[in-house]
Amino acid sequence: MQYITKQLSMPTDVENWIKKNQPKTWELGKDYHDGYVLLREQLRQEQKGLCCYCCQILETQATVEHLKSRSKFPQLTFDYQNLLLSCQESNQCDNAKGNNELELTPLMIECDIEITLKVNGELNPKSKRAEQAINLLNLNNIDLCQRRKVAIDNLFSMDNMLSQENLELMFGCIEYEQAEFYRYVLNKLVLNGYS
């Protein structure tokens, strides 16, 4: 998990549709598919192509996640500040969270400090709320740890150990989302020290 700065607002077309239709439930994907796609793409850009929780590259299948659940906070159903984009992997992230509430979220800057990364790819909680988030979202499952470990190994295998020039060259040669995932891993390592 990494801090996400919400700098945008609901896409105008979607906001206008919501005002006009005043939907009572979240069925945007069914009722206004084009708007749902527009919203998903804006969230994807805002999150630099990464899942809001596991920070893996979002493939074509991604879901609009309500940080505060619709069942407990219906008034936030269409609040853009409550919307993130999550992967749809089974048993992790949004699918694991369900309607449970997180004590530490990607909208809290502290998540960058309270969740550290070990060189073996495992996330290390530095607080009880970080531990709750990691466990609830299943962020230390074998697959995620292995993906982070591969990224760490790739970063450390470069000649001339992570010079700014080498990083820019490497990031320029790979797709945007892959570069953002490597930046996430590198930032976690640098921000929190190597463990």
C-alpha cells in the first residue's frame, strides 16, 4: 500500500449523470457503462496504473472500490474522495476486504511509513493498524511477496547500483505501469531502510 493523493474530482459526465438520475445504489457499471469506464480510467491514471492496496499493475479487470463501504456509509456511495481502483484478484485487496473497514488506508500519508518492505518481498507492519490492513487485504500472500521480491532482485542486479541515470534509463524502457510498480518498490525500500 502506498499513499494516494486524490487530486481529481468526479468526471463531469459522470457527475452530471448522477445529478440527473439521482441513483440510490451503485449500479454505475450497468446503468451508465460509458461513465463507469470513464471513472475507472481516471482512477487508474490517478493511481499511476497500480492497485490501491497491493500496488500491482492493474490489468484490464479492475473494480471501483468504495473505501468506506456502501452498506455502512451509503451517503459516500458517489463521493469521489471515497473511490479507488482495486485489482480483482481472489482473496486479496477489495475481494478480501469486503465491507470491513480499514484503520490505515492509502489516503493516509502515514501508510508510507507504517508499512515497510523487507528485501524478501514481505510487507512489514510498523503499527497495529498497518498489521490490520496487511492481514485484512491479504497483502503478504505468496504471489504478492514473490512479485515484490522479483522487482527487488531486478533493482539490485543492475550494475552501478541504482544510480539516478540507470533508473531513468530502466524506467524509460519499460511500460508506464511497470515503471510505477518499480518506483513503488524502490520508494518503500529507500523510505523505510533495507530490512
